[in-house]
Amino acid sequence: MNYKATLYSEQFTDGKVSVELQLFHGDLLIARHDSGSVEFDLKNAKLVAGGFDNNMLYIYPDHNVTSPAILVQDLSLLKEISASSNEIVRQKAMQATGIQKKKKFNKIAGIILIIVFFSGLMSIAFTQSAGIIVKLIPVKWDEKIGELGYPSAIASMAPGSTKIEDKYVLQSIEEIKNRLSVSLKNTPFKYNITVLKSPVENAFALPGGKIVIFTGILLKVDSPEELAGILAHEIMHVEKRHAMKQIVSRMGLSVLFQVIVGDMADAGSVILEVGSELLSLGYSRNMETEADKEGIILLSNAGIPADGMIQFFKKMSENEKELKSMSWLLTHPLSEKRADELAKIYKKYPPLNVKKFSTNWKILKSHLK
Amino acid sequence: MKHELIGKPDFPVVKITLNDGECIVAEAGAMVSMTSNIAIETSARGGVMGSLKRMVFSGESFFQNKFTANGGSGEIIFAPETMGDLHFRELKNEALILSRGAYVCGSPDLKIESKWGGFKSLFGGEGLMFQKIEGTGSLFFSSFGAIEEIVINGEYVIDNGHIVGFEPSLDFSIEKVGGLKSLFLSGEGFVCRFKGHGKAYIQTRNHSSFAVWADGWRKVESRQ
């Protein structure tokens, strides 16, 4: 096979000339140019990988001279030399290939390292700035995402469940909700609660203030205070706009760009498009901790003892079997640490002017059956 | 396309004569003057990511301008950013590696690509990225001070602040001059040891040395 190459030598006017290379018997390289030819005995030659991109091969007649030199860009010559029957020549080719591969590897490793470093910085910057960006997004969008996300959330958790219309149940829950929402100062959100008949033991809040409670969890709850604890936690996810923060930090730069450039309508359509899907991803641990803490403060302001919430957690996690069936606890796992944290926060924020609820929870449960 | 370098070697500009329909690509802000029949088209050549890479890593501008002569031949003058020489090289299906910010203008067929210089270039004083200009066409690049062409056969040492460009058949490694004492006291610091065969272009002045010198003349607000 013939290879195109460059021969460097002082004997040429330009210092170099184009040559055609041919390998004979695996150890004799002949470089032909217009006015003659040069022979390289590979047994004595020096083979070096080189060039800015490490994709070139230099061949020198021996180890002590730098001229004449052959420069080949086609590395398949190196492969042909590696297949030589001469042991020394073969080893030289292997060495050159090794150096070339190592240099290439170093370069790629460097690029990957830099990319990892910068994307790490970016993601840190993003989680930090998500809160700031969210402030620029109108509250209306939370409501819109909640509305859009509602059908798919119900369809995935409790398909075909029906609304509970029982007045005693709805009024009791409304009373708890009102006590909590009155204590929220300057909230831009309107909370409304839907109770659905389903064995699913869960309750959740959608961005914008729509709260869904399944009868499954109501049957596990033993007092209005326990339900108030669950609701306070969910309400704080809405108040702190955790869903929107998740969406913004996951969607990354494109949102930031659009918000800054000012085309809110454009950013809005993108957020709405992906937002309802992202709802299913759940919240980060920091967000859960924040909702815990703010939830207890809310309970305290509303005059509701938060030990109901802590009790509920403990009660549920005692029974492991129940823990598995309890989807609310699956997304809000109660570790000992979390219980301790909750207790600590509760100590700091004891309820002001405790007021009892009028509901008799036993009667409420009987209405659900 | 014809060209003429005027004002060499101190403050040169290049005057390019374009035939009808011919075009040339230049860095944003490089145009000095032109005949009225030349149309300018600004674009992020190589796509947004490519341009971003070029801007962030190679110190060139995000947007590049394409100048086309319409309805007859036209004349256009380009100048580099810094005071220094302009060099012309006709690339014939070959490549040239240029250091940060050296590219001024060239044929639209030339492919410009940002190239990672490896960790060694962190110490090279030339930035992490180089530009690889590849293809066939005219290329104009600039320096700080005058440009000297050096033919390297085997090995050659160049101070890191004086590299303008080199052929891709050359590779370099960063090393310190002498021992630790000379690293800090000789004023040479790190140098680049080139290996291989090919041409390198050096500039006769160094940006950072000039910046250090000029800094001494900067007006300083007195503290009250």
C-alpha cells in the first residue's frame, strides 16, 4: 500500500517535499519523490507520535538525528508496521501507538473533566437561582399547571374515583382548611379541597392551591389535628412554589433566557408543556424539610398542636406492612432523624391559643363508609 | 480576489479587492472602509454552539460578518484589533493552528474550529483554546508587534506569550526555563518546547508584558 507523506530535509529548497511511502518486508520504508528516493531501515529508525492533534507519525532514520524526517498523517501505516515479522520493528510500532493513544486519552479526559466541572457549577448555580427566577413568573402559571396536571395525577393514582359530596365530611375539612388559610398572610393562592372516594392512602397539593384528599387516608387519620398536619405540609409546598422551582431548575437555561429576554408568553408555553409532566417527579429533600418546618409554623399560628402530625407519622411507620401500602408515607418517608427534626421545630414553635376543632372524627369516618 | 497589505509593518491594514459575487468573512468590527456595493451579512457562523465556543474559548467574536461584492467589483479594508503586523497565508488543503484572537479575516471556504490545547496550555499564557483554520483559501492573521516566520526542524523553544500560530505537524509541551530560581527570577517563566517539523509564527511583542508596562502609567485615584 502507498501512503502520502512529507519528507523534511535541508537538501530541498523549501525544506520539505511530498513523497509516496511504501513498506517492504515489514522493515524497509522507501520514500519516493520527483527527483529520487530515500530508504529508511525501520530496525534502526525512531518512530514518534506527534502533531497538535496527535494524529501524525514522525519517522527518523535513527535516534540521534532529526533530519531527514518523514511525516505521515495516515496512521494505517503504523498498523501495517505493527504487523511486521521483525520483533524490534513491531515493538517500536507498538510503543508509538501506545504514546499516541495515551496522549489522545489525556486530551479527552481533560475535556471531560472540564465539562463535568462546568456543568457541576452550572447546576449548583441553577438550584440557587431557581428561587429568584420563580419570583419573576406570575402566580397564574402555578394555577394553570395545577389545572393541567390534575386529570393526569388522578388518572395515575386513582382512576375512576368519585367525588365525596357528604356535607359533614366536606364542612369538617373546610373548617380545618379555613383555620390554616386564615393564618397564611398575604397568600396569592386560593385553596380548594376535593375529597375523592378511593382506597388510595394519599393526599397531595397541586401548584396553585388545588388539594386532593383520598378517603383512604381519611380512614387512617384519627383526629382533625392529624389531618391539619398533613394539609399544612402540603399547603407549604404550594406557598413556597416548590413545583415551579423544580420545573425551572430542571428545564434550565432555556427558561432563564426567555424570562430575561422578556418573552413571557413563550416561556409560559414551554413551562406549561413540560410542567405538568414534571409534577410527577416529586420534591427534593430540602423542599420537604422546608415544608415540614413551615408547616409546623403554620400550625402554630393557627393554634393547632403539631404533635398530631408527628403522631400520625409515627403511628404509620410503626407498622411496616402499612408503611408499604401507604403512598403518602412513601413520598414522605419518616426516618428517625426527620421525626427528631419535627419534634425540635415543634418545641420552638408551640401552638398559640390552642383551639379545638368541632368535628367528631368518629362520626366523620362513619360517613365515609 | 486580490489583496494588498498597506502600512506594514507597524500599523498595517489589508485592502481586498473582490470580484463581482465574491465574498470574504471577517471578525466583527474588523472592517475599516469599503466601496458602497459591498453587502454585509452578519451571522453566527457554525451555529449558536459553534459561535459560543469560538467566542468563549478562542476570544473571537460571536458574530462574524460576510462581505459580498454585488454588481461589479468592490474594495474593502480590514484592520486587526491590536497594534501589530498582519500576515497573509494561502492555505492549500492544509491547516494552521492560531492562538487566541489572531484570526482577522479569510475566505468563506475556510473551516474555523476551536481546539482544546490540553491542560498544558493552562500555563501557556495563550488560553486553553486554539483555533484550527482548515481548507483552501486566503487567510489573514494578526500579531502584537511584527510577525516572524520560524522553520522548526526537530525542536525549538518559544516563550509562551510570543506564539501567533503554527502548523499542525508541530506539537508543544510547556516547561519551565532552567530551575526554580530562573522560573521566578529570570522573567521567562514558562516556555513552549515545540517538537516536530513545520513553520511557527512568532510575534515580536508580548501582550502581557505590555499590559504590565502600561499599568505603571495608569492614573490612580488618590485615597482621601
